[in-house]
Amino acid sequence: MKTEYKIIADIIEKNSSILDVGCDDGSLMEFLKTNKSTNIRGIEISKEKVQTCIAKGLTVIEGNAEFDLKQFPNDSFDYVILGQTLQAFINPELVIKELLRVGKKAIITIPNFGHWKVRLDLLIKGTMPITNSLPHNWYNTPNIHMCTIKDFVKFSEIIGFKIFKSLALKNKNISNINNSNLFFKNLFGELGIFLIEK
Amino acid sequence: MNIKENIKTLMIEKPLKLDCGQTISNFPLAYETFGTLNENKDNAILVCHALTGDQFVTGINPITKKDGWWTYAVGPNKSIDTNKYFVICANVIGGCMGSFGPSHENPKTKKIYGTDFPVITINDMVNAQVNLLDFFGIDKLFSVVGGSMGGMQVLQFVSNFPNKARTAIPIACTSNHSAQNIAFNELGRQAITADHNWLDGNYNLKNTVPDKGLAVARMAAHITYLSKKGLQEKFGRKLQERDDLKFGFDADFQIESYLRHQGSVFVDRFDANSYLYITRAMDYFDLVKKFNGNLSNAFKNTKTKFFVISFTSDWLYPTQENKEIVIALNAIKANVGFVEIESDKGHDSFLLDVPDFLKAVKNFLDKSFVEKL
């Protein structure tokens, strides 16, 4: 999803230090390395994907973000990125706190479970929604903590972090989310992108 | 065997102060090179060997007439591609393949050193090897690479010379020897010194060798290099050239026969006193203690890009110990990558045909080499 990469890149200042948590096959890292900063690291749980990253010349550590972020000292990076994986963690609250400890800022993207298609799927079919960004069945999904854009905004108040930028992505169109349009963005946004700070 | 004929040595005149307090000078360092040093002298890779390795990394070892110990990883078009890189490997001091060691003659007494040889450390080994860089006029290595004790040398090298290596690959190693590591080494040393032919280390004088003790040491160590699963799959309870148990103490089982073979071929190529000295060097290795309990400080000033590799079935230097190196490097924001390779082949995985491992090393080196400085 190149649009997502571009949005993330636009948020990041040039030559800052970046950690991509759950960096997958390193495509976002590659994109940022070429366009923003060579000072970029990744952490990835899959051995296979770590190998892919190494083959791309990226500096990646095999590890589990839920446990292995603790090895990084406070404020190790200017930006820590968590792309579409918050929902897969056992304890998302802890992960966010760790992201904000390790990074001065964090960029979190979430597949929006409040999207109208998802809602309709459950309403009409009465089965767990399966969409392009959420392709798994309920019994084999790694996504155990799905949330909506609205949930995430609320979450910031509950656990106490500041949202500096919130964007919704819909059909490659990007728009700002604010209090007055939250209802609609939560209904039509496929992806929420948030820049957060402690 | 006549070692000297086939061995390149660098005479190191410069005095080297050892950790034990003694100073040595005018000592030989045996080495071998593979590939060609380029004009910029920026394609050199220092390979550090493990406990029983030597400078004959790849190709046919002229002494044993067998393949070099890292033939899977080093050679033309291999992980460490000798078409591209200039590979240097030195026999460690204390060793028995031409470098200054306990089987050398003590110029003062005109007798073989034996246990009069000074106790050496990983730090001493590395400080001896760095002379090769000066010899070849290499300002900065492209990489320093090694597994097991070789990995310890890699860590020590970067710690001692933070600006002398662009990249470093410590493989299946540790920043300090665990009690279990020391215990296994002590078992090996006890086997050697208990052999009545050891003669307090003076077996050379009587033209004998403590081959039984050295073989047992090797057999015990060899078990630690393999995994339970690997052993079970390869040998299980299979019998050795017989249909049934013989109700005696011959090698009934294939695993027994295999270990005896490993022991017997080892004594032909390795010196018992060197085994004592090198295992001691490994036991003494403690980069954590050296830096007052903070391993990060060992790498404080380095710009070296690290790639740490461990293996799932390695219980001698398990993943957790390798990860501690990664953690220490992350704590100082060093450039470090890490992967644990899936393999049933135990600690020995780094020496064997483990495609994921070989691919990772190749990719890391080749990508790093073209990276802008």
C-alpha cells in the first residue's frame, strides 16, 4: 500500500532516526531509507521476513515487539512506526507505552474496524467480517484486538497519550480527522494513521 | 607431517604485552589468505577460527589434505566470496598450526615450552592478529567474521579497534563463558592431564602424546557441538556393523564408533597442550566483566555495523547469550541486525551446509559492501 508509505514519509522529518516495529518484508523501511533517512532499523518476528530484509540490505533484528522493545533505552529513536499490527498484540496498551518510551514520537496505523463494509458484513451476514485489509477467518486471524478509529481516539484519553496528527485513508485519498468529522471518518476510513506523543 | 613447509608466517617483532603480564616479541603468526586484495585495500575480511580451527579456511588444507573447516561458507561465489573479498585468517597464538604456541621451543631453555608457555587470552589472540592488517597495509577491514571462539575474537576485535572494521559478524558465540561452558572445557582438560602420557605437559621430550586423553576431550566436546535431535536422527540406537548387541564394551552403537573416530582423527592434527591453552583462553573470556558489568561499554566508540547470528538448536552458545550482545549494542544505538537460524545441527551449524545461514551471511556482506560509506 504505497499511499500509506507516502503518508508516513510525509510525517517524518528528514534524517531522523526511525524504528519500524513489525517491519515485515522491509518495504516501508526501503521506501523511507530512500526518501527520508538512512538511519532506520526494523524489528520483525518472522525469520523468513528478517532474511528478506537482510537481502535488501536493511538492518533488522529478529524479535517480538511485545517483549523485545525493552532492550532499547528511552528515546532511542525520533520515530517509532507500528504499521497495522497494534491489533495483533496481547497487550496493546503496553506496546503503545513501550513505543512512546523507545521513540520520541510514534506513528501508528490501524485497519479501521468501524468501516461501513465491516459493519455491514456483521449486520447482514451475521459472520465475522472479512475484507481486503482483514482477510482472515475468525479462527485463524492474528488480529485479536481489533479497534476502530474512534476506539483509538478514545484509547488516547484512557491511557493518556497525545494525538498530534490523525489521518484517515479512503481509496488512496487522505483526510484529516477531527472531532466534528470523527463519525464519518470512522465510517468511511479504511485506515487510520496517527502521530502520537507521550 | 611437516608443518613448516606449507605454512606462511609473519614474524611479529613488536612486543606484545599479554594479559597474564608477560611480554612476547619476535614470535611467529601463521596465516593464510584467499582471494585478492583490491587497489583501495577495502575488501579484506578477517576470519577468526574456533577452538580447533586453523588458518586453512577453505580449499584443501595442505596439512590434513582435507577440505578447509569453512569450505561451505568461504570460496568463490560462496557466502564469503573470494572472487570479491580478500580473506585473511591467522592461526591463533597458543595454537598448533604454526603460530607461537606451547609446542614451540623456548629460546631460553632450548626446550619445548609445554606448560611453561604463557597463558593467553582472546584479547591476546586479537592483538597478535591485528599485526596482519599493518603487514598488508589495510587501514580498515571490510569485515571481521567468526563463529564460536571466532565470534569471541570478533567481539574483542571491535572492542579493541573500534575503527578497524566496517562490519562484524559474531556467530553462535557469547560475551562471556558460562559455568556450563567452563565445565565442559575443564572436562576436556582433565581428560588430557589424566593421560599418563601427558607428563606434566612434557610429552614431546619423551616422544609420546597423550592421545587417549586428547581423544576423550574431543569426544566430550563433540557432543556439545551437536543437538540431541540431530544425534537421534543421525544415529538413534543403530548398531555398528553388527546385528545384535555383543554384551561387551566394544563400540556396539554407531554413535560410539562415530565419537571414537572423531577422537582418533583429532589427535593426528591437534596438540594436547594447545587444547589446554585455547580452552583456557575461552574460559577467561569475559567482555562483560572487563567493562565493569556493562557490555555496551565494550563497543562504546564503534561505528561498526554488526550482524549477530545464532542457531535454534545450539545449546552451547544459545540464542539468549547471542541476544545479550544485540541488547548491549542496541543500548548504545549501534547498528546491529540479528537473526536466529532454524537448524537441528546444534552449535556446529555454522560450519555446515545450512542454507538459511549461508544466505544470510552472503546477503549481509554483499549488501553492506556496496553501501555508501
